[in-house]
Amino acid sequence: MDLVEWIRHFSLFEENLGIDFHVGDTHFVTFRIPTIRNTLPKLRGISITFSKDEPDESDIINAQNLLRAFLSNIRCLELLSVPLQENLSLQHIGIANLEVLYLEYQSNVRFVDLCSWNVEKCIIAKKGDQMSLVDLNRFFKLWIKGSNPKLNELFIEWETEIIPDWNVLLKGLKIEKEIEDQEEEAKYFTIRNSRDICAEIKVCHSEDTASVEMNCPNPVN
């Protein structure tokens, strides 16, 4: 069977959860992208991975065509080292009606944009970039004022051997409860926003990675 026949074969399943696209490693014809989308109407999410350190123009165009074809219909999106341009940026992707947005090794993540994203769950893994705790502090302050009303879970992890100064992250935030877990080397803080929704913030450092996690156990959407 050719590619289209395989896709039609897979579509016989009751529900198609997701499909992975490896741009730059696997060659596929651009005009077949609509065929994939139309043949898999119940597709829940897609993952796009770039295997090249320096993708060429055709790779970038393929990624943009994939995003334009699927973004309005999927619920989950995963991007791994995908180069984006101004005409289709993370800002455009973030305001789509997504349940889950997973970003790994994306060099163009700006937390000023994160405040306007319309996602329920966001996972960000950074490599080699210094995390701005000042920007995250601003994000939490804006969340307290009412931004990101759909966001239920946020997880950010980055590489660092130095223990971050968590006081920078928490500066000016009204902390309702604080718990320290010495065994897990983590601290938990509870904050509340203008909609009376509580969020638990977990900060953790382990060997060469640090992470910040925000979780709303009882969201009201």
C-alpha cells in the first residue's frame, strides 16, 4: 500500500489519537497533507519534530503547512525544535483552542506571550537557555489578576547546575501556604487569583535541572 492507503487503513480505528511528523528526516509530499487531515477526521493531536540542526527553507514551509492544516481541528500539539516565523509564531499557536501544548527545545518562547495563550495545559522543556525568573514572576502576577483563565497546569523545566534563587520568582506574590519537602528537594507554595481559584506552585532543583510547576486542583472554567 502507498501512504494514502495506509492512512485510510488506520482510519478504520474508532479514534485516531495522534500522528508524528519528522520534518527533515522523512520526506513527504506537501499536497498530501490535506489528504491526511481529511482521512483522519478524529485526529486528536499531532507532533512535529525537526531532526536537522539547520533546517532549510523547504523544511520550514512543510512545518507551516502542517500547522495550518491541523491547528484548527486538533486538541493537542507537540513541537520539538521546530523553527517558526513571524507569519506563524508561537503567539498564533498559543491562542488556538488547545487542551495541551508541549514545547521542547524551542528557542523562541517568550513568557510575555504566554500570558495571552488559550491553553489548558502547557509543558515547556528548555535546553541551554537561561530561565528568567523575573519573567515567570510577572506571569504569576498577571495570572493572579485574571490572565490565562483556562490554564490548569503549567510545567517548565530547564538545564542548570546552579540552584535558582526562588525568592526572585516569588517576589511580591501573596503566598497563602508554604511547604518544604527536603527529601524531594522541592518547595510548594499556594497562591489565589481574582477568580478565587487556588494554584499550587512547586519549585524543584535536582542535579543539573530545575523546574517550576503550577497546578490548579479545582479549576472553574
